[in-house]
Amino acid sequence: MRTKILTILKVIVGLYIILCGLLYFIQETLLFFPQKLDQNYQFNFSQNFEELYFKTIDGKLLNGLLFKAVNTKGLIFYLHGNGGSLASWGNISKFYTDLGYDLFILDYRSYGKSEGTINCQEQLFDDNQIVYNELKKTYKEKDIIILGYSIGTGLASKLASDNMPKHLILQAPYYSLTDMMRRRFSFVPTSILKYKFETNVYLKSCEMPITIFHGNKDGVIPYESSSKLKDDFEKQIHLITLNGQGHNGMSDNEDYRRELKVLLGR
């Protein structure tokens, strides 16, 4: 009997180790859901935009779209969520340009027309910094706002922590992906996570104002994540709760739009 129990335990432990190993090697497919676009794909939006390309450290080309306001006050650098491509994310542009800001949206490597594959978080950090440096050649940094949504909030926080933009705005941020894993998959060791995206750590180096928008009906990234960030950075963070808002469609939320107009001075 004892031998059978030991055998069963060994099988369970072996399966657990195999599961953890599998999760380690396939985590990119669990985190990122890119839509690929042909290089000849023609974007079709109702306002003026410019298609831009940026070369990464490893020689890949990243694709981004710059939407122009009539009389620009500056630039909003938007880091989007983990699904889709610029073909759909570009549809949010008019609201922001109507507020008087140019809007730049970047497709991460492997998304849309952007080349390469995502292998580690440092790669994404480097890519974003390269693009940011190029945009600073056109816009004064004091006129740049970094805005991140969902998985883009960790990237936005990291980028802001290494630079001095005018403002950091986060839509539905997580405390960290490590915290998210503990919440959702407590049986999996966090040591296997290659993408920690430690928003709570990056914000310690941010000296600019920080505004968080989060829906209290968010079923993907819990509202409590923003509450924890607010508790950690009480004086620096302005947390705006969107009653009844889920995870998707925040840019269309009327309360969000009204608050952002006030925030951006209109």
C-alpha cells in the first residue's frame, strides 16, 4: 500500500513539474494575442495619420501610427492591450485628437506589421524606449503623455519610470503580473514567470502625475489591483473609478471621456 502511495505521489509531482515547464515555455502564447497584417495592408481611418517605422536593437522593424490633431498641444503615446493590431486600435484615435493631442500607437513586435517575436520583457522595454527616443525628436518631452491600457499599463509605467513625460495615465492596470498570477493561479510558482511587469515597482521611480482609470466591474484585471497601487502611492496617484465599467471599451465610456477632458485641460 505504501509503495502505491509513493508511486502516485511521484506521478503527481512529475506531472506538476511537466505542467510548470510547459507553462514556462508557452507563456508568450498565453499573454500575447497578436493579429498579423500583411506588409501591404492599407490602414483606413477617417482622419489624418502617418505610418511610421522604427528599427530595434536586433534589426527588426516596428510599425506605428501617428494621428494628427488640427492644433496639437502635444503627444499621447498609447501602449495598447494584448490583442489585435493597429487595424482596430486606430479606431480610438479621434477622441484623443479631438482633445487637441496627437496620438501615437505602437504595434509591439509580432503585432500587425511589426516584425520579430516577443521573447522577454526587456526586449519590449528596449523597443518602447527606442520609439520614445525617436518621438522626442519631434515633441518636447514636457508635452508627452504616456497612456497604457491593460497589459500596456506595465509597459507604460516602465517607460515613464525611465523618462520624464508630462503625465502617466493607466487604464485598468495590474499591480504586477506576479500579483495577477498569485490571484488566478496560486498553485503555479511565480518564479516561472518571465513577464513580471512590476507596475508597483516602476511607479517608485515616476515623478510625474499619475492618473488611473479602472472599472469596478472589470472581470479581467480586478479593480483591487488599482486600489493596491493607490494605497502604495496615495499622494501621487489620482484613482478614478468608472462605475459599471468592465475591462473592454473604456475609451467609449462617457465618464472616462468627461474626466479625461478635464484632465487634459478642456
